[in-house]
Amino acid sequence: MLPKPDTIAAIATAPGQGGIGVVRVSGRSLVDLSEAVTGRKLAPRIATYTSLLDEAGETLDQGIALYFTAPNSFTGEEVLELQGHGGPAVLQSVLNRCISLGARLAQPGEFSQRAFLNGKLDLAQAESIADLIAATTQQAAKSAVRSLNGEFSRAITAVLDKTIRLRVFVEATLDFPEEEGVVSVDHGRLQADLGTLRAELEHIQSLATQGNILREGAQVVLIGAPNAGKSSLLNRLSGEEVALVSDIPGTTRDTIRQALQIEGVPIHLIDTAGIRETEDVLEQMGIVRARQSIDKADLLILLIDESDAAAAQALVKAEIRGGATPTIFVHNKIDLTGMQAAIESHEGTTRVFLSAKTGDGIELLKAAILNAIGWHREEGIFMARTRHMDAINQALTALRGAETLCSQLELFAESLRQTQNALNQITGEFVADDLLGEIFGKFCVGK
């Protein structure tokens, strides 16, 4: 009996050549499929060295076959993993053989989606799989593993359980005010319980915020007048000669992007064309792109040439557009002025005095960047996505609203319901089908 139509198969390893490649199959009634591919009956959860066969019984490859019975598998269904040599042609041949036996090609993220739908993972854990694969730093990988192990979900569930118990108590007093055994409401106790809930959720928010920074990184844009030293600073921070450095104004005509890490935090550093009045058409195009980068930046680094006039500084400052984006003012070329490397913070303005040429003061700038994007080392950081942060913010808004409604129990209970619904979105207890499609559609096919 061939597999059901909902049996899926895909190459689970990265494209290209490698020592090992894996084809994964998940569905129902895979015994016949596994026997057709391997020519033998496989014992569950035992690695079996075998030939992988085509329709004529000829050998496509030799490798390891692993068979998992439901529900004791990643997806909660029957799963077959065929581990062979990591060549694109041989893996495609094995995949085609599985499809010829009744499987279909899996959609992106469909294996993880089935694991979620079958209760093997909650939604936050399923998302952390993609985050672990995409992690670009060790810090990000550790946080993703922590979320995959369920620490984020357990923290959310603990707050959720307390919210539900408080909501049940309040609604019981509303529905059965005169019933024996129903305790009357103590408004002081309600305030205390809400304060505890809010404090716990704010702590989770702090951990998740750091995880969101690890996942997304920060867009840091270097701006300044021509010859302020932006390209030199880009090279110094990245540790590579990625940008041309010249004394000729307007050398940088286009944005240059470089990925780097500062204490394990991913930073997307963007060098832009020097902003000035110019008749050069190509330079004008570079300045337009510089302005577009400014609009999308999480942080601006405004370079000021300490040996230059203030007129150029004023021109570039005007591009910041009211100071809506956090900005670090970097006074460069202290090697020419005799100043010492230093960092100053006054009334929300941070200034760093350094030399991009010698590297003096670079570590001060790195610390200022991390501080400006909101990074601080904390134990137990969870990998979090923007949707997680939005849900936590919604829950906190509802809790803060409830604190003003202790004397109006109907509205108080409604605020608790809103808190519960927001937190349920994180673990996927209640989530729209279109959101599931959007989340899992961004996974790789083999996951």
C-alpha cells in the first residue's frame, strides 16, 4: 500500500556538495515506501547501513536509513531519514525515488509546521529552529537553543497561568457573587497580584528584547561630510579593507555594507557617500542613497572632522531630520589635533573622540554602539521575534490598564482576557492560519 497523499519528502541538508546529505520523509504508512527504497524491513530507531534503490532495484547510493514510528518522531508522524553522500545529483535521485512512491515535495517549513500541529513543539519553539539555523553569532545560537529547549515558552506559560487563575477568580465573583465559598474581592490584593504579573512580564520583555537584537542585528549608518573618515572608520570597525580610502572628496559614491560582530551582537554597518552640495551627478545619486539609508537606520554615527570647519558639520546634522534616530557624534582625527580618546554623555547626547587611522578610541565607540541599540549582557536571553515583542507589549499594555480598573471588575476581567490572548499568540495556543503560513513559509524546505 503506497503512502497517503499527505506524505511529504525533501532534501534536509544545505544545497551544494558535502560529505553527507539527508532526504527526509514524513507521513503515514511509510513501511512500504521504506522497504521499496532500501529493499529491507527497517527496525524503528536503529541506524541501518543499506543500499538505496531505484525502481529497477539498482543502487542509487549507499548510506544509513533511520525509521521512526508515530508519534515518536520530530513531526509526530512516521518519519524516514535516508542519509547518503552529499552530492546534489545523488540526493535528487533519492528524493525522486520517494516521490515516485507516492510522496510529494514538502513546502518550506512543512516538517516543522507538522511538528507544531501535532503538539511536538509550540510555535515559539518551532520558530527557534529557523533562528538557530540563521544564527550568525555564537550568542544568537545560544539564545536560539534556549528558546528551542522551551525556556521562553515556559516563562510565558508561567505568567499566562497566573493571569488565567486571577481571571477565573474575578469572573467567579462576578458570576456567582452570593455563592458559598466564593471569596469577596480584595482590591489591595488585586493590585499586588497585578504588580507581580507585570514585574515578571517586564523581566521577560527585557530578556526577549536582547534576543531580538541578537536575531535582527542593528542597522548602523555612517554619515558625515566628505573626508570626515567614514570609510576609514568602516575599515577599522570591520577589521578589513572593505572601502577605498582617499584624500579626494567624494571618493565613496555608493553605500557600502559590511556585517560585523561586537561582543557577539550582529551589526550591519553601512558607509555612505559624503553629504555636501555637488554638481557631480554620480555623487548626487550616492547622496540620495545615503539619505535613504538614514531613514532606515537603527543608529546613526555622525562623523565630525575635528580638523575641519563647522559648516560641514551643520550640513550633515540637518540630514538627521530632527534627531528621531539615535545618533552618536564621533569626533575623528584626534591624531591630528593632539586630543585624547574619550567618551562623553550629556543630556542624552553621546560624543566619542577617536582616530579611525590609529584605532585609538575604537573600543569606546563599540561600547557606545551597544549601549545605543539597547544591548546589555543578561543571563537567560531568549531568541525573540518582532511578533513576540508586539505580543508582550500588548499584554503589558492590558495589564497596566487593569491596574486602574480594580474597582470596575467587568473591565478588569476584560483586561486580563486581552493579556491572556496576547500571550497565547506567542506559543500558538490561538493563532490564525494565515499567520502560520507566513511563519513557516520563511523556513527552508527541508525543515
